[in-house]
Amino acid sequence: MAASTAKNGRRGKASGRSGNPAKRPEVAVKPATFRDWVGAARLRTLPLAVAPVIIGTGAAHLVDGLLHWVLALGCLAVAVFLQIGVNYANDYSDGVRGTDAFRVGPARLTGAGRAKPRAVLTVALVFFALAALSGLALVVRTQQWWLIAVGALCIVAAWFYTGGKRPYGYAGLGELFVFVFFGLVATLGTTWIQVRVLPQEAWFGAVAAGFFACAVLLANNLRDIDQDRAAGKMTLSVRIGRRGTQVFYTVLVALALAIGVLIAVFYPIAWLTLMTLLLLGPAILIVWTYKAPRELVVALSLTSFGSLLYAALLFWAFVG
């Protein structure tokens, strides 16, 4: 024991921390690798950015029978850059608040001390800037100048989800945000950019995309419900509890599938959207039967990729 104490003392002097063992983990943290930075982008959530663009493009095709690939790719760039920017901004904001100290999911750059907060913030701002530039290019191309205000609102909403003094994500409003911006705005914006019309198919698809985005967020927050409560992060899941979250998640997924069935009455290929149950079925099962919070990472991924498959099949139904 004496030898161990002496050893700890030497470590403390070497680190310049007077042998305080509570500080040793900070010294041992390794700098983030390229893989860590890519992981912080949370690629498993990117289908939520891609799906609305696919649905919106399919709905636009119904109007003029054309595929506006350049405009569609521009919308895709905006959505993906914004999604990545949100993910890095959340990493930064939750990290500097200390919220991520309670996490049980994949480690974050800021919260785990793998990267300096300023560096993570800079990366977030870079992706927000890329989203803004892509959006500006679309505005110039289409002459829809009022969309600049919509784009600015998207970036502001993305930042204040977990940033600022009173982030609305900490007040249980996160699901409302993702429904509006990653469902309605992303889908309808894609359709409008291409054809300047919003057919009812675009609205139905936008609502379905929003439901999937909310379901993914619920799966994520269900995993962190105890940790968020301890950190004072009052997400919707913390407010309605574990069982309420499970029910709400299931209802949202069911409603999204019901929209696919409704659309199938007019576009028979849309019946194939039920194939997403191959992914969504196991996700629902995990949400209801998980034993460890980490299992919900799988449910989150299955739901996210289920939304992408759903969007692809709906696109096929619209394009024929």
C-alpha cells in the first residue's frame, strides 16, 4: 500500500497536480482522432436529412413530370450540412454545460475532453456556413429571396436547440423542432424550390418525415432519460416518463406507416412502404424490451434508416 501511495504521488508531481487522483482522468484523455470527429457528426442520423429531400423531390415530380436534379442536390446539401452542424453544435453546447458528464451513449468530443470546445464550435459553425452558402446558391438560382429568412431561422433554431441560456431542447420542445424543421420545412422547402407548388402529397410526406424524425429523437432521449433528469435536462421523455415515451414512439411510427397506406390508395407502389417494418419492427421491439440503455442506439439507427427506406419507396411511388 505504501508503494502504491508513493507511486500515486510521483504521478501527481509529474502531472503538476499535487497528486490529486481526481484529476488523473483528464491527463489520460487522448486527443480526438479523425474517426472520432467523423463519429461526432453522428452519421446514423443523416438519413433524417436525406429522407425529406427524397420525398420532396418525388412530390415535385408529380407537378411537372421532371426531375430537377441540380436543385434537389442543392436541397440535399443544405439539409445534410445543417444536420451535421446541429450535431456538432449539440456536442459543444452539452459539453460545456456538463450535461454529457451523465451520458451512457457514445462519447462526445467536448464532454469527454477529446477536443477543445472552441474547435468543436468552429466545426459546427463551418457546417452552418456551408448550409447557408448552399441555401444562398439555391435562392440565387430560383430568385426566391424570401427563403433567406427561412434559412436563417433554421440555423437559429438549430443553435438554440441546446445552445444559448435557455435552450428549448432542455424544456421538452425538441420534438416540436425536429417535426417542423426536419419534417415540414425540409420536405416542403425541397418541393417548393423545384416547382413553386406544394401538392398535398408533399404535405403528407412532410408529416411522415417529421414523425420519423421525432421517433428517432424519442429513442435517443429514452436512452438518456435518467441521465438527462440528473443533469436537469427536461426533455419530453423526462417529462412524460419511460412508458409515455415508448407509447409516443410507437404511435409516431404507426402514424407514419398509416400515411404510407393512405398514399397507396392513389399510388399503389406506396404499399411497399410497409416493407420498412423489417427495420421498424425490431426497433419498436427494442424500445419496449430493452434492458440496457445502450441497446436503444440500435433502435435509433434502425428508425433512422427505416425513414430513408420509407422515403425511397415513396419516391418510387410518386415517380412511377
